[in-house]
Amino acid sequence: KNNRPHFRPNPYYEDLERMEEVVMSILHNLEMENTEIHENSHKLKKEITFSRNLLSQLLMENTCRKKLVPLKQESKEGHLQCALNQKYLVAFNKKDKDQQRPDPASSGLRKCKRAGIGHTPVRELPEE
């Protein structure tokens, strides 16, 4: 016969082994869930940061647009004033050129020059 003692399996031990397998399976599932939740949390943080940045950019753009409206109005007014000034200067230059070209018939100075009058030096007469 065999000298080894025959070990009878302990039913509690087998139950414990089965419970350990169940617990280890649950632990593994929880770890996998935890990893997935951590990854999702990281993605959500990125999306939140993106959304905050986007909101900040939109608010900045909105503020810039509000500031741009009066500037555009000022620019339009400036362009209008510039156009009016240009029109005024063109009319003024035209008027000035017309005044600089005197009518030869009415110019007294030209008549004097033709007659030789007006620019003759005065000589002193000798005393007698």
C-alpha cells in the first residue's frame, strides 16, 4: 500500500478558493473600470479646458466687436470728413488758379509796362 496519507480536500478551502476567484475577478473588473473612468476623466478635463478657452475667445471676440463698432463709425466719419476736405481743397485750388490768371485787358500793371511807365528811376535834376 501507499505510505502517503490521503488528504481529503477541505470543503471550506475549496469554497475559499472559489470566493477568491470571484473576488479577484471583481477586483480586475473594478481596476479596468477605474482605468476607463480615469481616461474619461482626462478627456473630460481636456474638453472643459477647450470649452473654457473657447468661451474666453468668444467673449474676447465679442468685446472686440463691441469696440470695433464705434471705431468703424469714427472711420466712416473720418473718411467723409476727408472727402469733404478734398472737395473743398479742389474747389479752393480751382478758384485760386482762376484768380492768378488775371485778364490782360483789365491789368493796369501790364498797361504800364507796355507804355514804359511806372518803373523808370527818378533822376535828380542838377541845381542851377
